[in-house]
Amino acid sequence: MRLTISEFARLVGLAPSALRFYDDCGLLPPAEVDATNGYRYYDKSQQPRAQLLRDLRELDLPLPDVRLALDASAAGVADLVRAHLRTLEAKSTATREAATRLLTQLLSQQTTAALGGPELASAIRQVTPTAAPPREDDMGLVLSCVLVELSADEVVFVATDRYRLAVRTVRPVEFGGVGTRVLVRADELAEVSRWAAAGDVVRVEVNGGLVFARGDESRELQVVDAEYPAYQQILDGLTPPACRVVVDRLGLLNALTGRDVVAFDIDQQSLRIDDEVRLDAIGSGAVRIGFTASLLAAALEASVGPDVLLEICEPARPVVVRSADQGTFTTLVMPVRLDG
């Protein structure tokens, strides 16, 4: 059945001008062109190709990829779309980070948050040990820092050394200005902890640097101009745990002493370490998983309370370490592969 360009445009959801453009590009030539007047005519059999073309362009897929997709199998089209989505997500992250940096530069002088001094000190003590030791290369500098995100709802402290990720949130007593984020060196931030603990309320201000004010005293830290790893994507990418286990925190910490790599065998009633130590536990699911003892011990030392909760997705994915007594602090620890 022969259709005019207007009829075919209505059928497939494309404008006639778009059909002319795709004809000129060689992506969707008409079935027939009248030699006398140049009118384009389409066949109804071209509808699936036209609708696929429409859908691909709605995804902003570049024309070279569209050309490949139109003649590819369904699996090939799916691969192209997935690759395009990854590109868009990377661009979106980069755009968001660039916008955040610009907004920080434009409006940072308007940001201030009041935090409880002891709670601020606790957050600093819990997070700063997770930062990596300083190195001279760019990534080494970034990983030796702590990310501080300020908003009306919470102030978030984040540190990672690639093998661990520590996140602590503190609810501000007061907040003024716009949300922002800054990077400061972990060793410099750690020096503020004891001083902050002595104040009932400490004001945190972003004004060129990061300023902590307590009464008439203040401490100012230099801000590091660098991009921090997208930690929220890591948290958002965690799948529901296949195994959860609650165990005595100090008992587990003591059992790790003097060990290098440990193998945990977990079931609903116990956590066994290297077939040598058995700790009573409350769990769901069962798993065998390995850890570098020192990394897991550091996470346990930073936690509070008598019990600790481990949430395990699978043996090769980050493990969430939470305190039953403090929901505002979360640590992720990378497991290690066990031989055999």
C-alpha cells in the first residue's frame, strides 16, 4: 500500500521534515519517488524501521550508531542502546559535578551549618581513618581527603581508600544558604576532632576554605580543588543482601587479631573463622566469604555498640558494615577472593 509522506509521517510518529532528512541521510529512503514532481511515497512495510529510527533518535543516539542499529539484530540494537546509556550516565555525572563545583564557587560564601560538637567530633573520628595515606599523584591526593557535603537535611562526611568506604551523616541544628560540597585533607580534619568535642555547638562555614567556629575560636582548613569518586553511585548500586548476620563486635574484632586473610563461614546461628573460631550469630542466609583482617578490623573499630551487622550481597561485592546502635554510620569493605 503506497502512502504519501504526510500519511506515513502520521503512521510512524515522525514529522514530514524528519522523513525528508532521514531520506537525505540514507537512513530511510522512500519506497518510491515520483520522477515528475519529486513526491515521496512510502510502503507500510517500512513502518517497523521508521518507528525504530524514531525511538533511537528519542534516545539521542548519534546518527552513526543509528545507522548501525537499523540493520542490526535485536541483540545488536540492545548492545548499542546499553553502551549509549552508559555514555549518557557518565556525561550526566560529569555535568552534575561541574555544576556543583560552579555553584560552590558562586554561592559557597552563603553556606553555614551548626552541628553538635561531640557529634561532629565523633563523625570525624569515625571517617578520617578510612582515607588513604597521602601520595603525590592526583588520585592519591583525592583519596587522602574527606568529602564534606552540607545541606539543610544533613552534613555528610565521606572517605575511601578504594578498599573501604566510610559514610557518616550528622543532622544540623541550624542551616543557612545553599547545599554545597568541599574536599579537605583527612589528616588536617582529624586534628579538629578533639577541639570540636569541647564545644556544645560548632558552626561549619564554607567561605573559600572550610571553617569550624566555636565561640570566639575557629579553625580553618584549606579546600582541595579536585573531583571526588562518585560514592553515591556505589551505594545506590548495592543489591539487596543475600545474607545478613549480627555478631558481637568486640568478639569478632578480637578474633581478627594476628590474622592476615580470614575466611568466614556464615549461617543462621554462627560465624566461623578459618574453621578455628566460632561466634554465636543471628543471621539470614548462608555464605562463605574472605576478608583482609586489618581492613575489616578497622571498620569494626570505627563502629560503636556491642553488636555489628554485616550485609553481604555476594562474595565479590562490597560488604556493608553497620552498627546496630548507630544508623548514621555506614562502612563498605571489599572482600577478598579465597583460594579454592
